[in-house]
Amino acid sequence: MSDLQRRKSLFRFFGRKTQSHSPRLPADCLYEIFTLLKDDTKSLHSCILVNRLWCETAMPYLWSKPFRQSTPPPASLINNFIACLSDDEKAKLVQAGIKIPTVFKKPPTFNYASFLPHVSLESLYSAVHQWTLQTSVKRRSLTNYRCHNEVNEMALLVYHALCRIFFDHRSNIHSLSLDRPSRQKIPLIDNPLGSDLQVRNIKDLSIRYSTDTFFFDALHKQAVNIENLSVIKSSDSGLRNFNDQQFLSSLIFSQFKLRQFSLTCYDSVNGFTSNVLTPLASQSDTLVSLKLHGIPFPSDCSISALTICTNLEELEIRRCTNGPGCNIATIQAAEFPNLRKIRVVESSVLWGTLMDTVISKNPVDLDEVFYQPWEDDEHNDLSTSIIQNVAQWKPKLRTFGIALSADEVSFLEEILTSPGCQIENLSLFSLGSPESGMEKIWPELGHHMPSTLKHLNIWIFIYAKSMDQFLQNMKATLDSLYVDAWVEDFLCHPYSDVLARHLKDRPIDLAEFFHPAI
């Protein structure tokens, strides 16, 4: 029985209970039922009509994701939150010209704001802005700049009022996304909210914009048990992107349970320096996952901090160039005994050197090695060393990516045919100009592909005929295939013929089958 069928059968069974019998059902059983129904809004709506106990138990599940598409329109959604405001807050909004329907001026049966486990400030503000348009300016012309500005000011008033009740002493929010974009350099109105906000329950924090800086003080003082921290700096200079490096360093340093940290910088001119990562050393006991994108790293201070984090299980580096100097001996001495996944994409040679070191020191636990270098002579030598190390130590990889030339094919074959090979995802990248010697190797290489292979990605030029022979010689049944050189013509002859022949009678659309899975 599928999960959906099980959920519906449970609902039908317990839904047949009469009103006199249903209250006898223990609350623990109801929790189990509603957990299965948590994504089934229609069924949860029916559950709250059974009786008071069912209603009180199901309501938190029904309102746990209010901004998803299956919820009521933003106007009715915000009305329910408006009803949760205090009389003073409602009076302030009315005084500012904001129309509140009479029915929502009375306190609601439930404090809906207290049911929220996650808040995206972008979703919240978008819903508030739409509510403001629908309820407060129906008879006004929106072509006038002054009217637009007035709408924005009223929306911000409502938005800040809701933030106060979302993050009050009753807040159950443990996941917060500071993701509201704005091109306004200065807020339209003052918002002294920071001292009253309660954010000590936050475990998952995502920061993309600094539009709502009133959260920063509360986060710095209260949010010390963050487990997952993600920061993104956009390349759009017109937006209020997050760039407070001092705040970020201080936030990292103050944590007690940080497990996952992701820092992405798309701004190559005004990005973060590697010094922002020095406080990682303070998280060495708990940090298990580190992902960096676009950081000038490593430098001496930051690599020293990283090497202290010996509990790392996952390390991902993307487009990270060299920082101002780094002792390669420090990198080669690094020890990560628990590392399971290491991924280096178009980054400095120093990161490739770290990968090479890790493979030789930790071959048993690794299940992912992914190396996509820039095409240069230094990386040519390093890529060869990495594939040789994998061939020598034979870690039980499930994901493997490597730059390949004709000289390294024998090492790849050794890896693929080793006893117990479990590779499911294989990515092969061009190393320099290997195409001249690669075309003839594909048919034979097909014989060596493991039966466990599910996803194959190729960034090396290959003709349709060679690929056809490769696929015919392969024992694996692929779930996806991607050949970068075919991307513009994969639906055309002869490439479509090759793909259709491999799929045979499998009911898979070519467009669904032909995509990179890396």
C-alpha cells in the first residue's frame, strides 16, 4: 500500500467514528494520524470539523505551512494573522488608514502565529503586500507614484506588526529565512523591533538580504543554538545584499551546536574575505558539513581554522580561488577521519591538493569524490594523481567525478571493475584537449561500466556512433544521461536515435532523461 493510500485509509477509518466515540481516541494516536496527513490540506480541514479535540490537535498541522500554494489566498491568510494582533496594534493600523474587516477585529479561537515552525520573510511580505492592495486601495489608482509609496508604507506597517507576533514569547519558529529583497537603501519607516523579538528557538537560519536588519541584534544575542546556517551574497548591486562580515563572524563564534554551514558569494568584486571563516575553529566539536562558493580561500588563517574541524563529514568547494598566501604543508597535514563526501569544482589547486591528501588518508569512509578542475597544466597533473589515488585505495564510492584524458582511462577502468564497485553517479570532464585520443575508447569503456550506475554525465566530446556502441556494451540501466556536446541537438537525429534506442520501451520522455545529475 502506498503512503498516500495508507493516509487516506487511516482517515476514512477514524473519520467514521461517531462524535461520542472519537474523543476516546488518545491524543498520541491523533498526533500520529495528523503527522501522516500533514501535507494533505483537504483532509486536515475535514479533521478540524470532527470535534474540539480533533480541532485542537489538527490545527497546528494545518497551519504549519500557511504560505504554500494550497493554502487560502493571501488576503484570507493575512486576515487570520491580523486577528491575532492586540487591540492596540489593530488600532495603530486603522489609524494609519489600513482597513481591517470587522469580523477580524475580535480575537480568534487560536493564535495561528504560534503554529508556525518556519518563516520566509519574502513570502510573508509578499502576502502582506497583496493583502494591502486588495483590502486598502481598491478604489485608488495605482499608476500614481505617491499611491505606490503609500501602499508600500502601509504594507510595511502590517508586516512589522506581524513580525512582532510571529516572534513574541509564544513563538515556536525554529527556521527563519531572511530573504526579503529590496532596492530601498533606507527603510520607508522606522522599525524598532529588534529588542522585543524572540529568536532563541532558531535552529535553521538562512540569510540572503539585509533588508530586515532589525533581526540582527536579536539573532546575535539570542540565537546561539543554530544548527544549520546558510548565507548567500548576490551579485545584484542594486539589492540590499547581506555583506556584514563582522556580524557573520560573531554569529558563527557564538554558536554551541552549529552542524552545517554554507557560504555562497556571487559578487566577485565586493565579496567576503576568507577571514570570515576563522571562527569556524570554535565549532570544531559540532561542525559536520561545510560548503563554500566564491570565497578567496584558503589562506593561512582560514585553512588553520578548517583543519581543526576534524569532525567534518562533508566538504564542498565551488569557484574558490587562492587567498593571500597559504602554507601547502598545512593542507597536506590535514586530517578528516570522518569525511564521507568531498567535492571541489573549478577552484584553486590547493583545494585539489587537499582532496588528494584526503583520499590517501581516509579511503574507507568516502562515498563521494567529485573533482571538476579548471583546464590548466597544474590541474592536469593533480587530476591524474587523484584518479590514481582512487584506483589504489578503492573507496566504496557512490558518486565519482573526475577530469579524464586518454592516459587516465586505464585507472578509470580499474576503479569501475574493482570488486564491490557501487558507483551510481559518474561524471567525466574534459582535461585539456583529450578528444583526439578519446573517441576510440568509448565502446570498450562501456563494457566496464558497473551495473549499479544510474546517472552518467559527460563533458567530453563524443560522436553519436561511439556513444551508441558505448551504451549497447553497458550493463547498467540509466535513469539519466547527459552529454554536454549534445545539449542543443539531443532531440535531433542522430542523437535522439541513440537515446531512444537505449530507452527502448521504457516510458521516459527524452527531455526528462537527458539532463545532468551531479
